[in-house]
Amino acid sequence: MAFFIVAARFSEETSSYHTFFHELEQYRHRELSATTYLVESHRSAQTIYQTLRPHIHVPGDTLVVISVALPGNAHGPNELLDWMKEKIPMKRRLFRRTARRRVTVAHEQEREIEHEADEAEDTITEVIR
């Protein structure tokens, strides 16, 4: 299974795009925002696009289908994040590694700042003497 971001921008009220939403319902998906979805499919991004494109009918409408290699960083309802973790189990290790790396970098930066503060304090002490 592959994952895709499907994002649309509609020029008209979304209710006039009922065929688009009906076609989208044929895929396993989770809503990320009003017109942005995380789609799970064996199909390619091009096939998904070609399936949805005929339902985008007003000039100025936008449809983007992007393959997702990693979920990246996410903030949102636990239900959505849990679903992503369940559906992308191999990627969880990468999330953990990334989180550990961020913590390590944060600790290194903290030590660096403490070291710079100590040096600044020493310099101030020398100037005062």
C-alpha cells in the first residue's frame, strides 16, 4: 500500500462537487482538512489523479495528488495519528529515530548554550576584576 496526499481547492461551494467526494469515497482515506485527505491505495498518484480529475469542473479549481514517502511531522487528533501509525508500521521506527535525533540535537544545543553562557560569565568576571 502507498499513501498519498490529495488536496483540492474548489471555486464553488463544496456541495456542488458531490461526484468528486463520491469517487474519493472509493479509496481508504482520512480527512486532514476540509479538502485535504490522506489516501491509502495500491494505485499510483497518476491513476488517483485521473480518477478524481473529471470531477473537478470549474476553471480555477485545483487538484493535487502527491505520493507520501514519510508521514513527516504531524499534529492533530489522536485518532488520525493512531491511524497513520497503524497503517504505516515500518515508518514508526523512523519516527522514533527522528524523535531521538531531535532530542539529542536539543541536548547538544543546550550544552552548547550553557558552555557559551559559562564563557560569557568568565569574560564578564575578568572584565570586572
